[in-house]
Amino acid sequence: MPTPEAEEPMFIRVRDSHFRSIVKAVSWRVTGSIDTFVLSFILTGSVRVAGSIAGAEAITKMILYYLHERAWSVILWNQQEQVGGESSST
């Protein structure tokens, strides 16, 4: 039976790259913009108004999400490194 020190770590958490944060922001905004468009269409009955609202919020919220992710990636508050599937304080 191998000792815990001899086992290879199964998972080590690292910070997201800038590109990964951008891709996450875009995928989340597509989902959020579809939701905004549907709700705006239900409330206004206008595809044009709903599209304008969804388009504007997609741009602003994508930028805000990216900035929010990057800010949290440098805040070390209450982070734990995960090694071998278990959490341990650093």
C-alpha cells in the first residue's frame, strides 16, 4: 500500500488565464443575453426593443464580469489549495 507522500496529486488548483476568463465571460453573457432578450420580449412585445436591451447589456456585463473575475483572481482571501482531491490550508 503506497504512502500518502508517494501518491501523485490528482488536482492542483491554479488561477485562470486571461484567455480562459474571457471565454467564460463570453459563454456566460450569451446565456444571460438570451434570458434578457426573452424577458424583454415578453415585457415589451417588440423584437427590436428586446434586441437593443439584450445587446447593450451583453457588452456592459461582459466587461464587468471579466473585471470581476480578474479582481477575484488576485484576492487571496479564504483560498485553499487542493491537492490529491482534499483541501488543505496554505
